[in-house]
Amino acid sequence: MKSRCRQSFTERWLSLAGTAAIAVLVALVPLRQGQAQDDGDLDEILYKAADTLGMLRTSREADRIATMMFSGDGTGLVNNQPCLMSHYRAEVRYPIPEQQHTFPAPGMRVDFSCERDGGAAERQIQVVAGTFAWNEAEPGLGAVPAPETVRERLLQIWLLPQGLIKAAIAAGSQTAASVDGTNPTLTFPLPAPLDDTQVTVTLDPESFLSHTMPNGVRRDFSHRIVTAETEFDGRDIEVEYADYQDWNPDDYKSDVLLPGRIVQRVDGTTTLDLTLRESNTYNPYVIMPVPDNIAR
């Protein structure tokens, strides 16, 4: 059993700076099927979900996932038109409560080649940072404002599994837990400026999968996010996640799990079907400085 801090997991995540962790052993409270969870169960769900996804680092089990990159290919809708996406690469940055000067706001750059109806491929680079959104001709160059996409692009940051758990923790007392059959669920608002959006996530049940880690240790996994559902700006959005793995290269494994398949539907229509090929989850260098013409 892992050592646990005397504070609740949520409190510990939100108040890491300058505190010393005092580890104590706590009994794992089984989920009570068909009943709402109390605060202790909520804390346990958040802990297990973060632990399974590889978010808890160092001896203090603190969330140290600030940035990540992943790549793959798939299909999607771009400007409401079907698009075959290749060379898909996403760079993601999350804010860290105790490092506001370094990581003040979430950001994401998505860079991919879009081919429509067998025509010539067109490069798309879509960026969001805080309350600004723009498109680029090359990474960091040729910025064109896209303010109407801010909310949609921020949503994609928080709909990644690590983003969902970060958002559930940050929501504090506004996060509620329950059980749907044998699957734990969490309902919570997203961080501002999307705090008018409630998300419900469904997770794997207890001890869902045994897996041998790169170091040869075999461990049980549970509480991976299976689906996320929300009503966003008048549309029903559902995301399915499958095939969780450490997608880092064989000589660079980090035990941070990402879903190898992400399928997003809006009002029943598939808008993204992405298959991951590789990742870098060792907090790679990721920046989205707002260009002067966008800031103006």
C-alpha cells in the first residue's frame, strides 16, 4: 500500500508549496455500489486516478505533470469538413498552482497535415494560450487571430485524461463522486473561463487491469477514465478513451499513461478519431507566447 499524506489528496495538491508531507497508512475504503460517495471516497478516487495516470511524482506524490507532447494520426472535422489528419502533434501546457509565474495559464498547440477528398494536404497549426487563440503558418510564426475558437480549444486541453483529473481536483468541494454500476464517476466544473461547463467522467472499476511495468514490476491499474460527457455551448460532447499505455520511446519510459485511442463525438457526430503513436511526458519544453498582433 502506498504511503499517504495526512491532508486530503485535494488539499495536498492545492497547497504543496512550503509544506512537508507526513505520511500515514490509510485503509482503502471500497466503493459502495449505488450510493453517493462521501468525501473520503472522493479523495480515494482522485488519488487512484492520478496515481494510475502517472501524475504523482517524487516521494511526496505531488502532481508534477506540467507539459506533455504526443503524436499520431486519425480523422476529424476541420471547419466542419472531413479531414484525414497525418503527422498530428500536440503540445500541452497546464498551470501549476504553486508556479503561477512559470505556468500561469493552460495552452495547447496542435500541428497536423489535413487532406480532404484526396486533394493536396494542407498544414494546420492551431494554438490557444489562456484567453487568446490563433493559427500559425509555422510554429511560432505567421500568427492569425482566431478568437472565436478560444473556448473550444481550451476545452480540448481539459478533456485529456490528466486535464480532467486536474480539473476535478481544482474544483474542490464542487466535485461530486458516485458509482454507475461498478464504475466510479466524477462530476465537476471545468476551470475558468469554462467554469460554466460541467463534466461527468466514468472511470474503470477497482483493479481493472494488471500490467507489467518497464522495470519488471507487475501492478494493478484502476480508475482510468473511460468516457467524459458534457453539454458545451449548447452541444452534447462525449469522448471515449481506450488502450492506455506509456507511449514514450522504449528507452525513455515514464509510467505516464495516455490513451492510444481518443474518439470525440459532438451531438452524435464523430469530430475526432485520434490514434497515438508516441509521446514525451517528461515535462518537455512547451511554450505558447502570445504574439504581439494577437495580444493587441
